[in-house]
Amino acid sequence: MAGTITRGRVIRADLALWDGKTATYTRADASGGTVTGLAVGNEVDVLQTYGSGTARTRTSIKAAIDVIGTTAVALSFAPGTWTIDDDLTIGSNFACRIPAGAVFNVSSGKTLTFSGPVYAESSTFYSGSGTTTLSVDSIVGGKEWIARTAAEIAISVTPVNYAYEPGELLRQATNTTPGTTDMATGFQAAIDAASDIYAEIYARDEIGLSKPLLIRTTTQQSLGIIGNGRVSTILAPLAADIKVAAQNINCLFFNQNNNGHLRLEKIRCLDAAAFTGKFLYSLEGGGADASGQAAFSMVVSDCWFSFSSNNTGYFHGGFSNLLVISTVFEGTKAGCWILEGAGNADQQHIGVTMNSCYDSYILATADTLIKAVISISGLHAYQHLRGRLVEGKTFTECVFQDIIFEPDAANVGDTGVLKLTDSSNIIASNILMMSRSGVPRGAVCLEFINGATGSYSHIRSDAVTGVAFSGTGALDLSFSDCDFIGCDNAITFAGTLSGKIVLNRCRLNDMQAFGLIVLSGTHSWDLTMIDCEIMNAGLRATATDRNFDLNTSGKVRLIRCKIGQDNASAAADYYVRAVGSGILEIIDPIIVGTPPSAALFYTGSQVPTLDGVDSSMPGVPQFVPAVGGTATYTVQQGQWSLKGKTLTFNGRLTINAIGTGSATVVSGLPFTSHATIYGFGYASFFASIASTVTSLGLTVAPGGTSFTMRTLVAAATGTGTSSVFQNSADVMFGGSYPVP
């Protein structure tokens, strides 16, 4: 009977698919016999072979695994959602091929582990709130995915996104809402898993943190936390206080590694929660559990630290072998770097900016441990609100240079550049601390408490006090090419200090009050000033202000200094006041302007030793020759010049009426002569004298301030002391004598 035979297309169920266990398949042939051949396919179609073509379940996969056993086989998963409702491990003998559209949905609290390689066409091949683990490197979406590393396994961490390589923060946590999502656990996992030498953690976007991140002792050397740019990667605390009980320190990072080689690069910290903590804490033995460690070999590069002004500093603890470069600090409270405890040495701070900060760049007042070999080169602090840029105790072998400091219009006082206590061997240069017009001046540019040694050069400041010394101890300091202009007091002393200070080519000008003043205490320091200017004291219109107000038992030498006033508003009525018990030498001065209320440029109980001074200088009086007694005069003129130990003088004396005055002795020389050596002189003109002579000279006896006229008459074998002065006698004289 004839009929129509209808044949449909072959479907997958019609095929003798390979089950991964039996390689061959036997079927009946057309002649009633059998034929044996290879099963279809070189991969196991899990859905068709073990899931009846419909069951995309863990049970189907488990069935395949159980049947195949340890044979090396490739498993193929059909597109669709595969439900993993319990823990499942696919052994290392299985290579899994996952086409686009196939997705493993892992239930919460369950883990799907691929122990063998995965070849997935799409990076979204797994989902759900459970855990998916890759145990070997795989190819996903055409890219290599790095399997769970030994370090991740060791700390029981499973990446949440294998699309990111080890070292990528997003491998360990999903930043669902940047700045709001808590990334602390994932970030900690990334740090703990950074087990390789030169390990780097890459972060991006705004990263919220609910607790401090621990840089543990298990973390290997050279850990780097690297952002995507200091305006693109932001670390943000999610609360004002994020400390945990174990360490009880409110900070973003807590260092427990004593050999960490930490590197921070291209990151910013920012808070919207009025954070009251620090960025990194690394105090040796610090924390409630005493687990803190000083940071060793640390680099901070191209970062921007900008917490709100509720913070308590950025870096706190010990920092050895530190490099800070091209970094910005804003809103600092307490200090950008709070140095405390062991390990503060060998630091370089290069190209740093501070903006609107309240306190120090470096603060080191907590202890007296040595802070050694620290340099700052290129620190710009502007709109500074409070505090000294560097303040601390026991600094040594440090260099601070190329610093620009600008007080803010709303500064709350005590601003300045350096405040050093018990510090030695400091070099500071190229420092500018000037206020803009209308902005309150800084408080103190440089302050030294107790002993200090070092060299300071090319510093310019209009601070209320340029340089302040106080406390006890010995000084050994030099200043060169420094300008303290417009200060209240350029240099002040208090306490009980000894040692020596040298100023070369410095200018202490236009002071509201004093140029240099001893405010209080008993001092024995030596001071040498060479080629300096000390001009215009007393601009606040106080006559008792001075260019110098000295009180030391040491030796003060003013050499080739310009002293005086060329501003009519400078009210100091004496330029130099000295009441110490030491030696005051004024050598080759340039005296400018006559003191407003005095003939002398100096005053006080300590009479200076002058050298290179003459009576033509302002504030230097001429001497007044006189014969004593009741004599009256028509002319009394006396000029003098002192150079080295020789005083040269000349003058004119015209008697009106001799009365009881001396006929041979003239008194009034400006300085006492040498105790054992005579001086001598001459009379170039004389008239109406009391004796007839052929020549007229004079001698200055040792140890006095007078000279005796010496006469020579015709044919005499020596000079005599014939009467010279009488009514109307007129003598012009000159001479010289040694002084002590």
C-alpha cells in the first residue's frame, strides 16, 4: 500500500551523545545486525545527557561528575540559567565550556567551585548572592581571568569579580554606589591578599570605608595602593569615627607591618562625615593591642589629603626612609606628619603644598627621641590659619629649604615657619614668610628654645617677631642674607642662653619696636654682626625703642653695620642701648640720621669700644677742649677719629679770659689713653699765647684724657712747658694717642 513517509529534522535528543564515560555507541543496522561507532561529540553536553534536555540544575551537573569520575573531560553547558542550590565543586579534571547566555545562579551561602579551566564566552557567566570560585586561570570573554591565588586561599578570600586581576580592589568588592557602599571588607581582603613582591592594589572611584584597614605583618614588602588619579580615586570614611575595639584608633589605615615598604600614589582622601581621625597611624607599639609599627621605606606620591577640619592629623607615628613628593594637604589639624615614637629618620619631603591648614606640616612635640636626617625642599603653605610649619623637639641633621609661607586673613595666631627645641645641626635657606596687604602678619618666623646649632640664609619675613630665642643652653648659629622687615621686634632673647651667634649681610629694618632686644633673663652669648643694616626702630612712635637693646656678659661686635634711621617716623631716641657686663665693640659703623632726642647714638651703663668711628658721624659727639678753672672761651672745637687702637684728634681753643684755668693742660679728650704709652701732637697755628716760642707741640700722658702743651724756645736743647694760654690765646692743634 503506497503512502507518504514524513521525516523531520534531527534533534539533539536523537543523537547518541557522548556521556563522558563510554566513548562508543552500538545500534541496530538496516540488515538486523548492529554497528558500533564513536558517540557524538568530544564534549559532554551536560543538559542533554544528564539533564534530560531541560534540567539546568546542580543535580544534573552532579550526575555528570559522579558518572564521569576522574576522567579528563570537557563539559559543555547549554545557554540558560543553571541553578546552584547547594555547594558544588567541579573537579580539576573537567574543562568547562560556557557559551554566551549560560549563567550559573548561585544561591546565598553556597559556593560553586571550578577546579579546572573555564572557557566562557561572556564575563557574566555567574550570578546570585552565593560565591563562585575559579581555581585555575581561565579565559572569559576573550580575556585571561586569574584564578583564586594562593594568598587568597590562605586567608580564605574568594574574589567577587575575577574580571579584575589580583591587586585590583574591585576583584574583592563591588562598589555599587561609590562613596556610600562599604568597601572596607573587600579592601582589607585586597591588602591581605597582596602577597607578591611589589604587590599593588589599584583603586578607582570613591571608596567608602567603615573601619580602619590593617596593613598586617603578613603583607609582603612593597605594597602599593595606587589610584586612578588624585581627583578620581577617593578614600572616604563613612562616619566621623570608624575605629574598632582591637586597636581603638580612628584612622583609615593602621600599620602593623614593621618592614612594609608602603607606597601611596594618585589617591585623595575626602570626607562628608566630619571625620575626626587620621589617615595612617604607625606608632611603634601603638593602639589598644600595642600592634602598631613604625612605617619603613614609605613613599607618598601625587596624593591629595583633604579631610574636613575636624581631623586630628594625617600621618601619625614613626616614619623611616620616607619620601613624600608632589602631594597636597588641606584642612590639617594637629599636623600633616605627627612624628612620635621610634623610627623617625631619613625623610624627604619634596614639592608639597598646604592649603588652609590649622597646624604644622611636621609636628614632633610628643617625645624627646631624636628626629634625624629630615629634609623639606619646596613647601608652599598658603592661607595658613594656625601653627608653625615645623615644630618639635630634638631635630638634628635636617635641611629645610625653598619654603613659602602665607598667613590667612583669618589666621588665629601663632603662625610661623620653624619652632625648634633642643635641636642641632639644622640648615634652613630660601624661606619667604610675608603677609599680603591687609592680612595680619604671622607670629614668629623662626623660634629656638634651649640650645640650637645651625646655619640660616636667605630668609625674608615681616612676622611680628622675626627670630625668637628662649630657654637655656648654648647657641651656635649663623644667619646670612636674611631680611626681617616690618617686624615688631626683629630678634628677641629671653631665658638664660650662652654660645655664639653670627649675622652676615642681614637687614633688621623698619621695626615697630626693637631691632634686637633682650627681653628677660641672664645671657652670656657672643654676638657678631657683619655688614648688616639695623634701621628705623620705634615706628610705633615710642622713644624708648632701640635698634639694639643689649644685655649679655658675652662679647658683642658690630662690624661695618649700618645703624640709625632714615624714616622720620622712627622714634628711637638712641640707636644702641647696652647694659650688659660684657664687651661691646662697634667697628667701622655707618651711622645714618641723628638720634631724635640725643647727641649720642648709644646709651646705657655699658660704654662701647669704638673703632672706625669719628665725630663727623651723626650721634657721635665732638670733644670739647677746656683748660678748667674759671676760664671762658671764644672757641672750643674738637674733632676725633678712632681706627684700631689709635685715636686721632684735632681742634681749636680760643681763650676769652683765662681766669684760674691752666696755662698748659687741655682736658676733654674723648677716650682714655693707653695706660703706659704716650701720645703726641702739634700746634699748626697759634696767636697771642703767653710765651715766645719757636714751635708748639703737645703730649698725651698715659691713662688720661688730657694733653699738655710743649714749648720750644730759641737755642733750647729740649721742649719745655712754658705758659701758653692767657687771655685771647688762640691755638689750633692736632695729635694722636693709643687707646687700650
